[in-house]
Amino acid sequence: MFRSILAVLGGAAIGVFTISLVEYMSHQLYPLPTQLNLNDRAAMGAALTNQPDAALLLVLFGYAIGSFFGGMVAARFARSRRVAHAVAVGLLLLVMGIANLFAFPHPLWFVVVSLLLYLPMAYFGGMMSARRIP
């Protein structure tokens, strides 16, 4: 039981780290305006909708790859039901993603695609990891 909890939490930590790393790269390539007040929800929403599509696609790539790696880590360290542990990581990341979507307004296409990414990518990561483990 303890190993399962650690596998899911470790996978979620790897997923969050990967997502953060890719989002950092996105902010380096496509910086937000310097005069932007990060505490103003409406200004942040306007800045996000004015970002180029490539910046938002890079963030979506981060969500996908983070879920994939998180699922792989959880499946690697779980003793049984490896794919279920990977999907649990995907659910945790999905909940965090929903919280992020509520924090700031995002374009509709971004919301739809991001909600559809977490679980399948974590599942695929778990399947890849489970197949490689003897």
C-alpha cells in the first residue's frame, strides 16, 4: 500500500516537474508582457488569449509529456496493477489542470484539448513502462 502511494506521488511529482520545465521553456520563447499584473485575473486572461498558438501548443505538449512520464514512473515502481497507478497519476494531474483552468481564463480550444490529454497520455506511459518490466 505504501509503495503504491509513493509510486503515484512520485509519478505526479515527475509529471509536475516536466510540465513546469516545458512551461518555463514556453515562457522563455514567448514571454508575457512586462507590464502585466499577475494578480489581475482579467489581464492574465487577455494575455493568455493574445499569446500565439505556438506558445499554447507548447504548453499542451508539456501536459502530454508530463502525464506520459508521470505514468511511466508510477507504473515502474508499482508492484501490481501498474497501469492503474499510471491512470491515478493522470487523474491527479487532471485535477491540477482543472484548477489551473479555473484560475485563469483560457481559449476554449485549449481547455478542450488539455482536458483530453492527461488520462490517455498517462495510460500510454503506464503501458509502455509495464511492457518493459519483466
